[in-house]
Amino acid sequence: MNKFLSILLFLNFSNPLIAKEKSIPCDEKRPRTVRVNIGRVSVLNFPFKPKEVVPGNSSFDFKQIKNDLILMALRVGARTNALVYLEERRCAFNLVAVRSGGDDILIVKDPKDSQIEAKFK
């Protein structure tokens, strides 16, 4: 069983065709780079449904489905910025179209969610 599991994990993480998921912080002061493969979509998954998406130009197509923002590059060499407005936050991103090595699924984390309020007497 361990040998089978090892082979399965190796195939899962070594196959470039399988979507890779990673996290990215929501930052309104320092835009985070999102690499979108030409001919593929990238997904930004937010903790809750974004209220508004404002792209810098029309080099990328955007589609919103629940908490996901799906991005697709419309041309080779496309670059722009985009702002995503959440309930009480704004996230800034720099979008870049790439031929390979793009981001498949990015989980957007809000650094404020991890802060704990402590009261001292």
C-alpha cells in the first residue's frame, strides 16, 4: 500500500497537466503577480464572493462564479493590473500572460483573517 501511495503522489506532483494550488495574500498596497498561461484559465479563489472587479485594460477576460474569479489571457504578451473589491477590502494584482509556468488555482488569503484580537486589562 505504501508503494502504491508513493507512486500516486509522485505522479500527482510531477505531472504538469494537473492543476497546482497555492495561496496568495490579498494586498492592496503591493500588487501580487498572477501568471496566466496562454490557452488555459487561472482561478483566484476568494474567502467570499467579490463585489466588483476592475481590470486595467481588456487584455484578459474575467468571469466570476461564486467565490472564484476566472482569468483568461486574450493575447500573447498581455499585461495589466486588476483590483478586486471584497466586503471591506481591496486586493491588487498584476496579471501577466505566459506560455508556461502559469498559476492554475490561487487561494487568496486575507492577512487580517489570521490576526487575533487580544484585550489586556
